[in-house]
Amino acid sequence: MSTADSLGSPETRTAPRPLVDTVHGWVTTVDHKRLGILYVLFGLTFLLIGGVEAAIMRIQLIRPLNDFVSPQVFNQMFTMHGTTMIFFVAMPLLFGFANYLVPLMIGARDMAFPRLNAFSFWLTAFSGLFLYFSFVGGYGLYGAGSAPDVGWFAYAPLTSKTFSPGHSTDFWTLSLLVSGFGSIGTAVNIIATVLCMRCPGMTLGKMPLLAWMNLVMAALVIMALSPLTAAQLMLMADRYLGAHFFDTQAGGSAAIWMHFFWVFGHPEVYVLVLPAFAFASEIIPVFSRKAIFGYPVMVAATLAIGFISMSVWAHHMFAVGMTAGANTFFVLSTMAIAVPTGIKIFNWLATMWGGKIYFKAPMLFCIAFLFQFLIAGLTGVMMGSAPFDWQLGGSYFLVAHFHYVLAGAIFFALFGAFYYWFPKVTGRMYSETLAKVHFWLFVIGFHLTFDFMHVPGILGMPRRIYTYEPGRGWGIWNFIVTIGVLFQAAAVLAFLVNLVRSSLRGKPAGSDPWDAWTLEWSTTSPPPEYNFGSIPEVKSRRPLWDLKHPEDPDWKYE
Amino acid sequence: MYCLIGAEVAIFVIFIVAYLFYVGKTVSGPTPAVLHAPLFFSVCLLSSSWTIHRAVAALRRGQASSFARWWLTTIVLGALFLGGTGREWQHLIVDEGLTIGTNLFGTTYYSLVGLHAFHVTMGLIALTTVSLLALFGHVKQEHAERVDIISLYWHFVDVVWIVVFLVVYVVGR
């Protein structure tokens, strides 16, 4: 219908299509925009589930010796919360945005392999459902609930048949194996799209930063998810075929699982944060009314992060006890990765410097992202030095640190991206008031929860304990942390209400509500199935600027 | 395909690292000393890289019968290799009593060689599919580029075998 409208066709309203047709259309779609939306809806659903799990944990910890849930359920909650948030919230959301935006931004009509794209999405979707089937499947049917309970990094030998009987760990392994295949498929697709489908005139040096960062992200997925896949295959061989990879009884090594897992696990952080950088790099210039500062340096820093991130994994393992040489190497590489990341922060600041800043919701989220990512990075540098890590690794300080990265940086950037591209995807404006309510509630909730979470860590509270004794001085801090969850939940509620209400009844947005500069804003909102009537041709990094300001185009200076 | 190969390389690297990490750490049971390098079958597999290259080159020139000949030779060579692996495993399981659960050597050996054999099998399925399509006349000169992608995968499988061979039969012993 939108297609007909945008072409100005005389036929007005056709009868609404039957529901079956609509569902069939969505299920069988290979359109990158629809798949992007499916990814995002899938991610949002699991965001709610993962959020409920977090809330259950926080209620349990609100006071000493609480008995809201049993220790067994608590173990399942932190395992499922971690696994869900990483694999079935953050990655689908970011892949969804990549799917939707990358072809539009590089002036292509679809991804390079549309059917592979659909296949990858359904792999991810079913692996997520499969993971949650563990609550009712297996022994769960007898009311025993066999959700995985080995922690999201599932250290050996906890995962062996001896310590993890039943099928709970199998659900975890298989689900991550399948979703890993889905992610690799998407990554292959993104790389092929960016390298082969750019519109005429768009050299790599004129590509929007979002496309660049997603390219590096996809390369990291390929290099990082594959080791995880291999490690899951080994774990399955251990569990089903009686192999001894991680079986310490037969000379196997538990530490090698850690290495294999973190070879995936650390680049994974950058898989998640690079798209967040990408959002910031698109949103900040538009709302500062200035071109991005230091484009080539941004690209170089992205590539540097990509390379260095492959050699920092063992900083998750200082407390395991490695040789002094290994410790030194991983401390240094961890410190080194802070440099390109710092460069990026300065570039965003320099973009804002002297700009005419509009404090709309996307920009607010990006500014908060900058602050919080800085703090997350600073505690990261602290944790990155081995002696400090020996003291605080495995404590609530660590939990606070990585939530600062994941929630404070990645989710803030994601929310910014939601508001920024909402008009493009739905064709309607969101409610700025509700968005501001969302922003402030989330900022307050986030800081209540995660600022104060550092403190019990320093006071010695280890992660993953289901309760604690009174008189340790942890009670008040845990109370504040849990109160923050209330604010965050209210904020997410405001966000969802805004999404639903505005997509139904928002004001029409027009094709370019932000007076932005990249190609996705040159087509209608929502874009027609074929994206562009004629394939655009670009001369600079800001093709729409050139179009709007023919007297002073960018390509004269680049 | 290059990206997929990149991902595959990463998977193999992990398995090879595991193999090398556990070399000599076996506490009981057969050790790598029981292995005999399958030279003949390795030559089969490696030469199949050459035959598939000839097949694609023939298709590019539009010589259908020459393409079919070289393509089928590739399949036969690949199947021979797979048969060789099967015989080797039979020998190890029946005569030496080595299974994946016996000890660390068995675990790493069967998983690494098995992972490669799995890739050979997938390759053979792809090759056979193409030959069936060719039988019904669906593979023509203009498809050379697509067929070339399968040959790329096949070359990758061969190259991996060189590495696996060196690791398992040369370094590992």
C-alpha cells in the first residue's frame, strides 16, 4: 500500500488483506527491511524476558537472606539472563538494524543474498525458542524445570555429564550452535553486501560510517563466532560421544574451554559495541549539524579495534592463573585497545564542539552513551590490569563494569537508534515527550543500579551468589541497586508504549524529518520494497547535503 | 564463499589448536604411534583439486563432455579418499581399540579428521548435485562462475587436508 501511495497511484484504499495473507507475507519474506523488523521485534520480545529474569535476581538480592527464589532457580536466572541478553537481544537487535540500514545507506535494493538472510533470521529465531523450550522440555515436563544453570560462559567441568545431568546444558549448547550458524550467515551477507552492492560513486572512502563499522563487525563475527561453534561441537562430543576435550579426569583441560570461549567472548563485546559506535557516528553529526570529525581516523580506529580485539581474550582469565608472560601480554593488549576507543570518543566530542546541537531524544541517548561508555572504558582499563583483576574479577565490580558497557553504552546507543530511525521505518513520528520520559527514567534507573553496583563489589561481594549474610555492609547497596530496576522497567514501558502508539497514531514524518545526509533519507518513509526508484549516484560522504546545497557541495572539499 | 571459508578456517584452527595442545598428554591407551600416513589417499584428494580445476576450465570454454569427465573424476577421487578414511578408522577401531572415548588422542584425532571428512562429504554432496544437474543439461557455459564457487570450496577442503595431514601424521607423531 505504501508503494502505491508513494507512486501517487490513483487507487485509494484497497480492502485490508486477510490476516493469513499478512502472516504468510511476513513469514516467507526475503526483503531486508522486513527481516530487519522481524529481527528487532524478536530482540525486543527477548529483551522483556531477559529483563524479567534480571528483575527476579534483583528482587532475590534486595535484602540479606531473602528467599524469593531457590538457589537452583537463581542459577537458571543468571544463566538465562546472560545468554538471552547477549545472543537473543543484543545481537538480533543489532543485526536487525544492520539488515535494515546497510542496504539503504549504500544505495542498494536488497542484501547480497536475500534468502540466506531469511534463513539466518529463522535459525536465530528458532534457536531462541529452543533455549526457552528448556523451561518446559526435557525434565521440565515433570515440573523440574531444566533450564541451563551453568552460567553464560558455562565453564568446564561444570558442563560435563557428571555435574550437569539431564539436558539443561544440551539446550544451551545446541541453541548457541544454531544461533551461531545464523550469525555467521548474516555476517557473510553483510560483508558481501557492503563490498559488492554499493551504488555508483560510493567508494569505500565515501561509505557512511555505519556501513564501515558493520563491515568490521561482520568480519569479527566470522572470526569470533566460529571458535564458539567449534567449542560447542567439542562440548557436544564430550557430552554425547564420551570424548575428553574438557574432561579433567582423563587429562583434558578445563582451561582450554575458557580460552576457546573467550576467544569468542571478547571479540563478541566488540561485535556488540561497534554497531553502537555506528549509531553514534550517524546520529551525533546530524544533531550537531556538522559533518563527522575525522572520518578517516574513525575508520582506522574501527579497524584497529577489530584487529586488537582478537588478541585480548585472556584478560577474562587473569584470576585463572596464567604465566607471567601471558598476563603481561594480555594486560598490554587490553591497554592498547583503549587507544583507538579513546580516539573515537574524542572524534565524537569534536563533532559536537562548535556544532548547533539539537537535544532531541536520539541525541540525548547518544550523549549519555558518550559519558557512560567513557566510564565503562575507564573501569575496563582498571580491570585490565592483572593485579587489580585478581582482587575484583568475579565480584560485583566486574558485573557493574560490563553492564556499564552493555546497558550504558550499547543499549543507550540502541535506544537512540530506535528513535532516530523510527520515522523512517514506520513513516510516523514518535512522541518526543514520552521519549524524554523514557530517557530520564532510564538514566536515573541505570545510574541507581549500576553506579551503586560497583560498591558491594569493592566490599567483596562475589557475583552469582543467590543470597548473603546481613552485617557485611552489602544490604543497603543491594537495596539501592534493586530500586534502580523499578525505574528502568518504567522507562522500558514508556519506550514500548511510545513505539506501539506512535507507529499507529503518530504524525506522518515525511521522508527526511531530521534534515539528514545519508541515502536512506532520500527515499520515502517507509521505503518501498525496491528502496530506490532509480539507483542513486553519490559524489561525497553526505549525498543529501550535496542535493540540498548545490551551491556548496561536499565533494569540493573531500 | 571467501567469508564462509574464513569462518571454516577459524573452526578448523580451534580443532587443530586442541589437537596440538593435547599431543603427548594422553595418559593411557593407544598413542599417535599407531597411525600410518594415508599417502595414497592423500594424493587422491590433492589431485582432485587439479581435476576440478580442469573441469571448471572446460566448462568455461563450453566443452560439456570434457567438463563431465573431469568433474566425475573429481567425485571418484574424493570418494576414494573418504573410503580411505573409513578403512583407516575401521582399522583403528577394530584392531587398535581406539575410539573417540578411549583417551585424549582418540578424542582429538577423530574430531579433527572427522571434521575434515565431514567437509569432504558435504563437498561430495555438492559435486554430485551439480553432476545430476549436468545430467539433465542444466549446467551450461554461463554457469561456470557458480560452479567455480564449489571448486573454491573443494580447494579449501584440500588445503585443509594438507594442514591436517601435517599436524596429525607428521608433527603429531
